[in-house]
Amino acid sequence: MHVEFIDAIDTIEPAAWNALSGAQHPFLRHEFLEAIETAACVGPGTGWKPSHVVIRDDGAVVAALPLYEKTDSWGEFVFDFAWANAYAQAGLSYYPKLVSAIPFTPAAGPRFLTSADDDFATLAGALADAVQRRATERGWSSWHTLFPDDRDAGFLADRGLLLRKDCQFHWQNRGYATFDDFLGRLRAAKRKKVRRERRRIRESGVTFRWLGGAEMTPDVWREIMPLYASTFLYRGRAPYLNQAFFERVAASLPEHLLVIVASHNDEAIASAICFRSTDTLYGRYWGSAGQYHSLHFETCYYQGIDYCIANGIARFEPGTQGEHKISRGFEPTETWSAHWLSHPRFAEAIDAYLDRERAYTDSYIDAVRDHVPFRRDSQ
């Protein structure tokens, strides 16, 4: 077997990569990663340099790991700025670091991609060894695996990496036939609140369209890109993704894309750009042209729930943060990241910190579960 680092995903045949990643996770598809690279959303000047790891056996690709050399911590959604500051205060360099993740995408999934017929532990171990060896040889501070699934998180913990726990809020489809069926499972006060929010939107004359990738023409993208960009510009940052990326991924993965567009008087006023697999809807990129009462809740949450019910999708992940999701039927869900730090004393200090943080996160999740809006007889 031969291990190699590649600086562009298109040096690997799409069919070879996708045979490892499968069809279940759209963000791991060769087409998605290639669109990010081709549209220059990662690469020079972005803080993300592709350095994917591939194992070949007799020329055939048998394992892979998405990997990036990072010169900052933006776009990761696992916040380690305090760690970087601690390094700087000690006169050490935290950057560059290595990150195994999907850029700008806080969605859990496998990171160690291996063929189903091969030994996962052996191949994943070879990938991890190669990453740690590269970081050590180059004197880099750390390697971080963000949003791994439970299998990969367990594998990395067994290797001695430090696990970090966080919480997102996901909606679960319990076989609902209609949105009203879902509402019927909520307590009366929460049910009335949701209905009131939805009624405000209807009475204001706002209408919605669900558009798949095949329906997203360049003109439609030009219409909604300012909406997408507004969320970033409001926070003083340029958008992570550009129109070239969205057009490319819409063309290459049309069945995995859903764009929810809100219009008023035939003018688009808000949108939510989502991705989907066979069983999960991923809400990702929201933006609006102004402040409209309840429009965010309708566009980002209720329309997504409607879509999941109508299409038999089991789970809706609307992104990170947001305790306001709890009262609208979203439930706390654990997420993970795994961290290897080359400096022993910093690793020891961060390990102690993560122990305390995990205890806090566990307490937080337990407390949130006491406030989910479902009737006791419906859970």
C-alpha cells in the first residue's frame, strides 16, 4: 500500500472517491469538494489549503481522508481561538494546523473513508499515522477532526486523541403525516405559538418555492446570492461560498440540493440553501433582504419540516447553535470533534479543560431535554 497527500481533489477519479464516500453524505461527495476547490472557496488566500490523504493498493484507491492545512480557524464551527491565543501568549505558533473536515459545513459524518471490503482499523490507522507524522515532521501544532460520526470519534479516542463534545438541535420525523400532525405532539402553548408565527407569514402575503438543483438557473442564483451574502456582511465578513460554487454543485449534485425561496410581490426577500441525503435535510445558508416578523422561523425551520414530512425524510439538521429552535420541536443532539496536539504540556492542559467542558455540555443537554415542547404522552 502507498500513502500520498494530494493538493487537489480532481487528481482522484470521481468514481474512485465516491466509491469510498458513498451516496449518503452529500458533503463528502467528490463533486461537492471539487466545486469548493474549483470555485476558489478554498485554496490560496482562504486559510484552507487542500492536502487530502489517499491510500492506494496496487494503484487502486482503497482509503481517503479529507484534510486541509489551515492558517486560521474561520469556517470550522468548532471554536479553538482561545487555544491559538494561549499558544501565542507562550510564544508558540498554533498555525499552520491540520484539519479533517468539510469546509464551512458543521454536519457530522464519516471522515475516514474506506472500502467496505477492507479492514477499517488498519486503513484508518494508516491514514491517521500519515497525518500525525506529517504534522510532527513539519513542526505543526495540531490535527483536528471536526464533526466525525460515532465510529470515527471512537476510533480517534482509542488512539488517544482528545474528544470534544458539543450540542446541536435536530428535528426528528416520527412518522408525521402532516405539519398539523407534528404540531399535535406539542404542548398547547408551543403549538399556538408556531401557528401564530405561520399565520403572520401567510397574512403578510409571503409565498414559498422549493427549488431543486436542476431548477436553479444562473438568473435564480443571481437573485438569491445577495440574500445569502447579507448574513455574512452583517457580521463584517465576506461570504465563504460564491455563486460559481453554487452553480457548479447544483449542476453536479442536483438531487442533493434544495433552495427554499420566500417571495413578496414576486420579489425574493429571503432564502435558505439546503442539502439533502436520502434520510436527512441539512439547512445551511440563510439570508434575507430585511427584517420581517417570523420570516426566519418559517424559511429556515417550518418550511424544512414541511419538506421532510412531504418527502419522508427522517431528520432535519438546521445548523449550529440556536436555543430558539427548542420551542419549535428541535431536540439536543451530541456532536464531536477530536484533537491531537503535538506539544505535551498544552495537550495536558487542553485535556483537563475538555473534561470540564464535557461535564458542562452533558448538564446542558440534560437541562434542555427537560424543556423540549412535546407533550409527555407523545414522546
